[in-house]
Amino acid sequence: MTKETLAFLTEKTHDLMAAFSCSAETKASCQRWLDAVGTPDEAQATRRYLEELAGDIMPLEMLIAFADSEQGTAVFGEKAPQVAAHGRELKAAGRQYCDCPACAAVEAILARREEILA
């Protein structure tokens, strides 16, 4: 990975960790990757990190279904219908993933996956 790509990935990882919508598990994954940077385990840790991120990003269909569910109402409260409607708007616009700060950071990282793994 080039220095520029490493800088990008590090910046986006910090953005992800700072996002209000980042789960504790994802924050832990971020920290494991950051801890591996510059070590002999960096390449393997990077592959593992990207795999974990690919599993963490929220596809819009899942977001909509969750927001429309009782569990979604428990999490989002009165805003659950707005979250579902926003998800539908994004999907209609051709988007694939949730646009919360955490998912946006993950999407940016995964968009450069091949470059990161090169």
C-alpha cells in the first residue's frame, strides 16, 4: 500500500471511529487495524479489517426493513418512519448503502479496496 493510500485509510478509519453510528465492535476492529500498522502483521490485518468492514456496512434494504420493524422503532423511536423513508429515497436514487457517517466512511474505504490491498 502506498503512503497516500495508507494516509487515506488511516484518516477514514479515524472518521469511522468518531462516527456516532459506529458500533463498539467496529471501533474495536478499527483499533486492531491501527495497532497493526507498521508491523509485520499489517497486510494480514488489513485484509481482515476490510472483510470485517464489508460485513458491517448497512445495505439499504436491511436499513429499511429494520426501521420498519418493532426493533427499529425501539432504536429510532419516533424517527423510525423517517429513517425508513430516507432509506427508500436513497434506494430510489440508486444508492446501495446507508449514508450515516459510519456507513459513509466504510463505503469510501471499500471503494478503494483494490488499491488498499495492492
